[in-house]
Amino acid sequence: MLEKTTKKQDELAELIGRHAKAKGMNQTAMPSLFMIYHTKPTEPVYRVYKPSLCVIAQGLKEIFLAQERFEYGPADFLISSMHLPVIGQVIQASAEIPYLSLKLEFTQHEILEVLQSADIHISSKENAKRALFVGQMQDSLLDAILRFARLLDDPKEIPFLAPLYKKEILFRLLHGQYGSTLAQIAMEGSSTYRIRETIEQITHHFDQPLRIEELAELANMSISSLHRIFKEVTAMSPIQFQKQLRLQEARRLLMSESADAAEIAFRVGYESASQFNREYSRMFGLPPRADIKRLRERYDVAPTFTGNTPRC
């Protein structure tokens, strides 16, 4: 069994290696599927994960959600069931054995469709759990992922088979160890579903003042319950969650535009430039100007005007 699994992982690594045209993240012919390729360990990368399944064929990666650390490799998979601000770092990769992984994004509606069409019954009364988790790869799940990835070699089959194979992957996940945790994001009335709505509210309006009373009303919870369950799901408070979104977006804007830190601070929602500088330095290790100078020198990036680049 182990030998068969190793052969499947080798095939997946070969597929990713052929379809990852450049270092870093590569979009594929299937809009929700990305291939990732690195030939050395990376610096910490700050980004917002969309709901997605992440699978490694070669190498090792660590993810931080607030102060929690998750490590996973070829024997595992990682799921982010909601939009979450994280720090990711490839910790095992080389030119001889590169880091090779794929990311498959999904939506709440796709989860709900599988639950309904497969007649999977899960209670909406379960306690909310962390929206980021690492599970052990099962052979049936790896088979489904391989079928999906192989479609890249025969693009004419993608329109018909890709939706079916993606449903199979979600079906396997929903029948796995964390199936009920994943299902909760689509179970209207569950506390996880209601927290997902508050996360979407903060994500789409992170540059606006955060009003806890309005979030509690949206979630149909008391303020104390909102704080408690929000932290169970995201490992941070709503204010901390918003701060991470603001600072990540500020860093992206500073990298892509010729604008000073004070202007960017106000654009992402800060009323005080000095507070922005303090919180930026605490998160990224350097004040804005020094941090962006270091990043541009490292990646040889010149500032460009990017317009309305998507935030997440």
C-alpha cells in the first residue's frame, strides 16, 4: 500500500512540475486550481487564504494562523475553510528536490451542493471549530486529486469532467476525519456559518470602522458569544483579524504604488499614522519604508500603479 501511495505522489509531483511554468504560484487552465513550485525555502509570506485544499507532493511547509503553527507535507493535506489571514513559509525545498504543491479553491455553495446531492447528513448544532486544519492524506482522496490534476494533460475534457472530479474531491473530504468541520460553513444556522458571514463582512469592509454590535447582530449572537466563537474559528479576535487584513493590504499597496506610508495608512482605515507605523513594525519586523526597501531590493521590484488590484 505504501509503495502504491508513493507512486501516486511521484505522479502528482511530476504533473505539478510540468504544469508549474515558473517559480511561485501558477494559475492553471482550471480557474480554481493552482500549482506551486519552489527550489529553495522561502521567506515568510503574508496572505489571505481563500477556502481551499492544499496538497504537497514534495517538500514541507509551515503555516501560522495568529500564534498557532501548522506543518504539513506529502502525507497530509491542509484545509482553510474560510478567508483567513495567515503567514506561510516553505521550509523544505532544493533544486534537486523542489517544493511542489497544488491548491484547489472551493466555495460554500460547492460544499452545500455536494452535501445535498450526496445526501450527507451533518448536524448544524456542532460546536464551532478552527477553520484551518491539517488532516492525514487518504488513498481515495489522493486518487481523486490525481484524476482532477490529470485533466491538465487533456484540456478538452476539462469542461465536462472537472466539475465532476472536483465534486468527488469535496465528497471525499466531507466523508473524512474533518468532514463535519468543513460542512459547517454551508450549514445555515450553525455557529460556524454565522461566523463565516461576519468574516466576509470584515473582509469586504476592512477599511471601515469595526462595530462589534453590528457584527453580533449579523451573526445573531451576543457580543460575548461572538468574541468567543470568532476566536475558536480564527484563533484571533475580530479586531485582530481586521488589523491583519489592513496591514497585509497596506504592505501590498506600498510595494505596488509610489505612495507614502501615511497616505496608505488612511486608505486601509487607520486614523493615526503613528499607530499604523507601530503596528506595521510589530507585524513585519521593520517600519514601512525600511520594510518595503528591503523587499524591493530582494525581489528587484519597482513601484507600479496597479489600480484596483484584488485585495485577497
